[in-house]
Amino acid sequence: MSKKQEIISAAREIIYSKGFQATSIKDILMAAEIGKGQFYHYFSSKYDLGLAVVESIVHEYQTELISNILQSDNTPVNKLNMMLDRTLTFHTEVKNKSGCPIGNLAIEMSEHDETFRVKIQHLFECWIGAIETTLNEMVEQGLLDSFDTKKDAQAIVAMIEGGILLMKNQQNVNFLSDIIEVIRKQFNLE
């Protein structure tokens, strides 16, 4: 991993737990074990680094969630179950229930910065679109009755993100697992 990637990775962890605005350059320097000169060699500002963190998260979601799961050759039911399993596994393995990395940034930054908002919006649109395509496959195969798979896809993402928000607030992963159970029942994934 390059030094620039190490800085992005360290900043990503801090921003995930503290939020972007509460994260200081000093926090990043300490976590990445670098000095100011090295930081400013790679990034012009905390804002510049913040955008790199968002791009890193977006790339990870695009690869691991959308390409590797929702656009895979698996059956549509398996794809949706794999997505839900990945979500639950991630949040079960994290010690402190800090929420969704991209959801947290959406809540914190969307009303304050248009560039952050647009980058995050694009990811949500891709995620919803990939779920919509998967739901359309289920409809075509007679596995699901749906009048509007786009709205259903939006509802799935909203339910997942809402479950993560409740889990974060209550510090209890059962809120998320209950939501995932409802999604599985509602969309015939069991």
C-alpha cells in the first residue's frame, strides 16, 4: 500500500468513528504516523483528503457490493441474500456500532457540501439501480410480484440504512438483524 493510501485508510477509520467535521488534521497525522509536511505532500487540505476518503469508500462499495454481489452470475435471490449477509456481517464484526460509513457521511455532509453530496448520491443511485435490476430478474422468473421495482429497491436501501441508524443509536445489532429479517420475508428471500 502506498503512503497516500495509508493516509486515506487511517483517515477513513477516524472519519468513520468521529465524523468528518470532528476529525482534525492532528488526528489524521497521529493515526497515519506522519508529519504535516508529508500530509501536505499528498493532500492540499483536510477537505481534499475527505474527498479521497469518499472516493475510497465509493470504490469499495462499487467493487464489493455492486460488481461482486449484485452484478454477479448468482441467482437474484442469492444476490440479495449475499448483500444482506454482507451488511449484517460487517456490522456484527465492528466493535463499536458507528453506523454505515457512507450513510454517516451522507447525513453529516449532504446539506453542507455539494461535492460530497453528489459523490454519495451517485453511490446510492448505483446501489438502488443494481437492486432494481435484481428485483426485475426476480419478477421475470416469477419469484416476486412487484408493480414498481425501483420503489422497492429504494425501500430496501432505506430499510437497511434505517436499520443501521437504529443499531447505531441503540448500540445493538439486533435492530439491523430484525430489519434484514423483514426484508427477507417481504421480498421472498427465505
